[in-house]
Amino acid sequence: MSGSQDSLRRSLGKLAELQQLQLDRQQAKLVAQQQLCQRVQGTVDRLEALGAQATLSGVALPGLAQNSAAYKQAMRGWADQQRAELARRQAELELARADTLAAARKQETLRQLVDRADARARIEQGRRDQKGQDEIASQSAQNDSAYGGLSAFGALGSFGALGLPTRGRNG
């Protein structure tokens, strides 16, 4: 493989690693955002429960009833604020999901590019290996013809054809 292709493969690999780090950060941010939404939802639920418990039925004391009504109104106000906060956090959560999905897609695309580059490199290496083997075979064939068929591979067989004794044959 040429130096520029090898450099490209290394660069793609490094880019894929960096993108994986970005994806990991996005996923952590998404989890944190989900947890925050759950906490805010829990706060809304508790405030609503507190407001519902603040009813005083049959109370003869107007001051106590007025305090109870003010408390209930405050709980409703805080719950409304928390609902608005929850809506804002859920919108941020959706953005975080979209960002995480985009990062995951980008990571997958880079991984596929790296895989393709690696496959091309393996094919190119196979071609180079085959070319080297072909050159060796070609040189061997040239040597056979240059020495009248007596290359290193054909020499032992030739001794037997010439009637010369060889080890392992005839004794």
C-alpha cells in the first residue's frame, strides 16, 4: 500500500476514535438529561401531593383556612414553575437524543470507511504477495530454460533421466 493510503487509513482510524469519544460524551449527556427530567418530574409530583394535602375541611378558624389556601396556592405556583422547567428540560432531552443519534450515525459511517480502507489494504497486500510469488516463479522458469531444464527444482529429476545414480532411488 502506498504511504498516502496508509496515512489515510491511520487518519480515518484516529478520526473514528475521536468520534467514538464524542459519542460517549453525548450518551453521558443524554443519560444525565434523562435523570434530570426524572428528578424534576418527581418534584412536580411531590408539590402536587403537598398542595392536595393542604385542604382543611370544616375548619372554623378563618385564619387557619386562609393560611391553608395560601399554602395550597404556593404549592400550585411552585408546581407550575416546575412543570415549565420540566417542559424546558424535556425539550433539551429531545435535542440531546437527536445529537446522540447524529453522533452514532457519524461514528458508524466512519467505522464503515475504516473497514473499507482495511479491506482495500488487505486486497492490495494480497496482490503484492501474489506478484512476488509470480516473480519468483517467473525467475525459476527462466532459470530452467537458461540451464537446459536443470534448475534447482529440475536438477535431481534430470540426474535420474541421464542414468546417473541418485540417493533414494535404486538403492
